Amino acid sequence: MENCPRQRPITPARLALNTSLLHSASLIATLLIFTFFSGAIFAQQAVPASKPIKATDAPAAETLVPSKKKEPSKWPAEPEYLDGWDWIQFTSGEWLKGEIIGLYDQVFDFDSDQLDELSIDWEDIARVLSSQSMSIRLESNDTVIGPVRIDKDTLAFAGPVKSQYKRSDIVSMSASGERELDLWQFHAGFSGSVKSGNVDERSFDTDIDLTRRSARSRFNFTYDSGTTEVQGVRTEESHRANGRYDIFITARTYWTPTYLEYYRDRFQNIEHRGTVGVFFGYYIADSQRVTWTISGGPGYQYQEYTTAPVGSDRTEETPALLGDTKLEYDITSDITYSLSYQAQFTNEATGSYKHFIETGVDVDLTDRLELTLTYEWNRTSNPQADEDGIIPEADDYALNLGIAWDY
């Protein structure tokens, strides 16, 4: 018979010991489960309930955690509690602190320390809280000044004398104590081509646009030039400079007490041409994507020819009827189409009808750098002959591909 382990008989003492061990294990498991769930409950209770964010409690980071609510959460902070910053809230609920530069043509310019200068569509801004005093031009052409609180419907001032307006009445906005540099915009473009071999040819074109905008007025200066040399001989050279100062009457109307233009193109037999005028203008469209203006008025023109036939005067003066229109259309956020048309009606001795048309597309490469494609058409319907009796061509055309820098 094989040897088998001998079974020990279960005695009442052993049964009591096994039962005691089982009870101990159950008690330990129960205590572990209770400890686990108690820790989870206490951890949840340790998180404070959400409360409105105060500017003094805000972290140093630029952006705050967006609200989970569908509607952006209100931030009932007065300017003295904004910690010296201007604050904006996007329609997504996110907050951003920085400094307001201004609002023009439905584009809100904002300077963030970490994100630098931003250009934001006005419709994407849900709320604005300013610690600085703002100058705001309204549809009525009134200008109101003070720290502002703007939500989706209203514009309110948080000064000693509280007042409220409709948000839709806002035309433009700027800081009333702003730095002069923040009022200016600068655009410089350059294009050129160089050929060598059987024919040596060099062509260069320059385009400069300088604008100063405040809540009630706008100054603009433009300069265009083009030169071409073939085999070391200059075959083209033109210079055009325009300056104007616009004062807003209403949200859509303005007048230009001073309009000046200087033009020189010796290959069109024009040594100097100066034009002054007074314009009245109107915004045909002024939306987030499209800006279209038209203006015009009476003027005066002085013209000096490079040479003239024997017995003819080299200088002419004439009253003039002047007009222009400008269109800008944002095809996408990075592509803009523009059209500028300037017309002058004068007497026959100074060329009768003259126009300058410039149209093209700008493509943003970076925040500051653009690729530009521009077409120009310069026309004088009745050009004057030079001393040899040669009459210049009535039309000049140019197609330029270049690079531009914006500030």
C-alpha cells in the first residue's frame, strides 16, 4: 500500500482558528476599500468651487482657461482691479491681457507681451475691459472718452459719470493717452529685375504708404517710383507722391481740406506737375472684409513741361476736377485684393483727362512680410509734344512682382 500524507483531523480548535483568520482578512479588505473611497471623496471636497476670476488673482500667463459655458463668462472687475492691463475676451471664452492699440475698419489691434501685436476681427471679440482711458468715435460722430467695458451689445464707461451706448454705434477706438507711434502704419514695397548678356537691363520700382489714424482723422502719404535702364541708358523714370488729410464727419462721410499731388515723368515730357484740391468722401462699404471709399472735389493744377515746341509755353495752369476711389477686399485672412483709381479732368493744354490705376494682390508670408503682384496703368489722353515735335505715348503700363514690409 502506497504511502500517503496523513490527513490531520479537523478539531474544534482548528476550526475556530480558521474562522478567526477569515474574519481578520475580511476586516482588512473592508478597511482598505473604505480608505480608498474616503480618499477620493475628500480629494473632491478639497477642490474649491469655481468662482469669478479677478484680475489680481490671474496668473502671470497671457491666456486664461476658457469657460466651459456656451456663453462667455462675465468678469465683473472695475478698471482699478485690472492690475494695470487691458483685457479682452474672445467669443470662445478665452481671456487675453495686454494693451489696446485701436479699432479701425472692424479690425481690433491689440499688443500682447507674449504674442506681440495682434490684428483680430472685431466680431471675434466678446468683451473688452480697459484700464486705460479710451477715445471712441460713435456713429453720431461724437467722441467719448474714458475706461470702457464692452460686451456683445453695449459700450459702458466705468468713470465717475457712467454712460452707456450701443456696441454697434462704435466706429473707431484708440487710447486717449496713447503713444504717437501706435497711431502710425507703414508699408514699403520693392520690386526689380536685372538682365544681362546680349542686352543689359535693370528695372526697379518702389512703393511707400504711410498712414496716421486717430478716432476723428486720418493722414495718408503715398509714393511710387519706377526706373529702367537699358545698356546704361535710362529709358524710364517716374515719380508720384500724394498726401491728404481726412476729417470724419459721420461714420461714413468725411472731407479732405488738404489734398496734394506731385508728379514727374520726363519721358512723358512732364518736368513737374503739382495738384491741390478739396475732397468730400463717402464709405460705400465698410465691413470686416470689404472697404470701399469714393471721394472727389474741385482743385487746381500747375504743369511744367520738360521741353516745348518753339513759341509754346513750357508752363500751364488750370482748374481741375479731381476724384478717386479705393477698394480693399480680403479674399482670405492671408490674401487681399486692392484697387485704386485716381482721375483728373483739366484743360487740353495740360492733358485733358488723366488717370492712374493700380490694382493687385497681396499675399501674407509672415506677420510683416508680403508677396505683392501689382498692375499699373498711367494715362494722359492728350500728351503734349516736346521741342522736336515728338508726342509721347498716351499710356504707360507696368506689371510688378515684389516684396513688401508692413509695420
